[in-house]
Amino acid sequence: MTETRPKHYFGFHYRILRFLGLGWWHHPEEGNTSNFPGWYLYYSIATQLVWVAGFVGLETIDPFVGEKEMDRFMFSLSFVITHNLTLIKLYIFFFKNADIQEIVHTLEIGIYDYYQNDDKNQKTVRVSKIITAAFIFFGWVTIGNGNVYGTIQDLKWKSLVATLNDSDVRPVRTLPQPIYIPWDYQKDASYIPTFVLETVGLLWTGHIVMTIDTFIASVILHMGSQFEILHEAITTAYDRTMASLREGVNADPNNIREGESSKLSEDENNERIVKSFVPKEDIDAALKNTFRNCFRQHQVLINCVEKFSRTYSYGFMTQLLSSMAAICVVMVQVSQDASSFKSVRLITSVAFFVAMILQLGMQCLTGNELTLQAERISDAIMQSKWERIPPSQRRLLLIMMMRAQRPLRLTAAGFTHMDNACFLAIMKAAYSYYAVLSQKQQ
């Protein structure tokens, strides 16, 4: 246990959410849940209208306007699926933010009324930052390489146009990413601002997706970590109680046999001394208080997970649908780029493919870990030296064990559970759809 208590578990996410106009999220200790105060509300409305409604709207129109090459159509469709289904997540963040803030408050503040391990909490914060950084890195690579590829294509277009006569038909000048533009952008005066507009739009919408998904994964990761800490609290409950009672005992050295203490472990020695000098009623009362706190901590965590599952249930369903479709489409794009040796486009497609895998995997894998840690509570009870506590106090342990044996899972709108099996099922389904699409293209 360290003296430094970690704070602001989701500080990085909160800063990005504020900038993106998704709410002025407050840290739990601030005691403020008003996410759209004053002028920030108008800033949020403006950014969502421009970058979400406007940009995503134009992005959605593109695949269905005019004739498109298959690779352009597939790549455009993957962005459309990802960004459009994210609108459901935005609804949850806008209208369920009070529930999400209450869950975060429980994980950062409320749970500290009970046993905690600050080292494990700090480790969990570091792991969540690594997950966030990895996802954002591949997102940046996707957008950055897309712009590099677009720039190279535009340079080729300029070199080709320079060789044409005034009577020759000029080829169409394209943008780095497929998006419908309702104005003429063929000349430099309009092409450069359009290029910048598209880049900012992709970065904006991309960061919305990445921030929401990594934030949700981090919340799940912290809930799983809290069950791991509860496991430690239960297994050490008896010894911690004896060590606490031992601190208040002034044992007479004459009443302790020589050499006897050295043969015992510290926990056994504490227990022997406490039972020798502390009344049985006081020992029973201390044990009752310790195990009751473990029981309450278990209930708090169960309520937190169930509340989170209800709040973000449709967000998980959105994640599964978008990931299955996007992964399938990107697999087709990767195979096409690999077969034609389009090196820059291949890097973009592979980076986007890895980002889609991370997007799905980090929520399924952390959800699976949460379920496993919750189930391990029954093992902790068996290791808690329950046979040494009074029979009248074992009822709480029995209730905890029975509840722990009922799986605690995150669900996607009740259709499936967010776990490793779900991740594998989505990957298999995506590959099946990819096989069908690739055969039709041959």
C-alpha cells in the first residue's frame, strides 16, 4: 500500500471530451455534474452540427453518389459504418452523462470507504493509458497515411495535368479520403481549404470514436481491478483484523515462552497474542466489522457494474455491429491493396484494420476479465480462514459466495455478452462475410 492516492483516473479522456464538445466532464471530487454550463453549451452544439451532423452527413452521402471504384467504395463504407453508428454512443454520452459520472464517482471516491490497494489502482491507470495511446496511435496512422497517399496522388495529378493541352480532358482531382463535396474543388484556391476541412473533420470524428471507446474500456478495466482488490481484501480480512488488534495489545514478555514466537509466522503470532490478551467478544466484533465491510464493498461493486451495463448496453450493441461490418470491409480493402502493392494505401488499410480490432478487442477482453475477477470472489472466500470466525458470522460469506457464482456480465442490449467468446464470434462472422465479398469480386 502506498501513501499516494491516485486521482483523475480519466483526466486525459476528460480533456479530450471537453475539447470535442462532448461535455465539460468534471472530476468526481469537484462535486459538479453540470456538463454543459453557460457558453459551453453553444460551443458543443456548434461543433456537433459542423463536425458530426455536417461532416458525417457528407461522408455518408459519398458512397451512394455517382459511380465509384470498388476500393474507394469499400474504404468509404468502412468510415461511414464506424462514424454513423457512433451517433448512438454520442446520445448516451449526452443524455446519460449523470449516470456515467456516478459510476466514475464510485470507482474514484466511493470505493475508498473500504479496503483499497493504491499500487493496483495506479497500475490500472497506467494500463488504461497504454490502451488509449495504442488506439489513438493507429488512428493517427490511418488518417496520416491517408493524407500522405492523397498528397502523392494529387502531385501525380498535377504532373499529369502539366503535360496536357488546353483541349485535353483533365482527370478528376480527388481528395485523400472519400467524402462528398457539394462545391467545385478542382482549383487550388478551393482544393487546399477543402483538403484542410476534410483533414480536420476526420481528426475530429476519429477522436470522438477513439476517446469514447477507450474511456469505456478504461471504466471496465477499473471495475475489474476493484474486484481483484476485493479478492485481496477478503483473503487477508482475518489476518488484517488480528494485526489491527495486535497493535493495541501490550503483551507482557514474561507471559510469552522463549523461542515459541520465533517458530510462528507473523500472522500466526498475531493471532496467538490477540487470543491470549483480547476478550473473545472484542475479537468477534472486530471480525464482524471487517467481513461486513467486505460484504458491503462487494454489493457496491455489483451495483456499479449493473448500473454501467444498463447505461451503456446499446453502446456495446453499436460497437459489435460497427466492428463486424467495418472489420469485414477493411479486410477486403487490405486484400486489394496487398494484391496491387499499393504501399501507402496498404499501410493505411492495415493501420485502420488494427484500430478496428483494438476497438472491439479492448471492450470484449476487459469485459471478460471483469467477469472472471467477479467469479474469483468465491475462491477468495474459501481462502479467507472462514473456519476461524464464529458460525453466526459465516452467513454473509455464504451470501457473497452464492452471488459470486452467478456470472456478472456486461451485455450488448441483452443479445450477447461482452467477453472473449463474443470477440471470436465477431471475428469469425467478419471473415465469413469477407470470404463472400471477395468471391463476388473475382
